[in-house]
Amino acid sequence: MNASFKTKYSIPKIVLLNEINKKKNNIERKKRYIEFLKYVYTDFDLLNNEQDDLINEKIILNSLQLRFNVED
């Protein structure tokens, strides 16, 4: 269940999804976490475009699901 794309660290998918879900009601915490993801995931293209002001949880989660080997 580890990331299937190049990272500086190995972080299980469920950890990322849980962290984003914890921050869903606090936009400032979510923005800081997005910055962390941009640092950790060197090819996280969605988050590297200059749209940090328009953070959309559904887009982020969909992007994560596309970039991981999804196992339910």
C-alpha cells in the first residue's frame, strides 16, 4: 500500500488520506499539509500548479487515488 510514484519518503496511502480528512474543516492546516505533500511527492503535478488558494478536497483525493495502487 505504499505510493506507486517517486517520493522522497515512503508513506502509505491510508496515512495521506487520513491526514487530509482530518484537516477537511481547517483550510489553513490543509494548506500546510498540501505544502508538505508538494515537498514529499516530487511529481505531484496537481499540487505544483499555482492554485493553492483553490484547494478542493475532492480533486486532491481523486488525484491521490489515481497516483496510488488503490486497494480497498
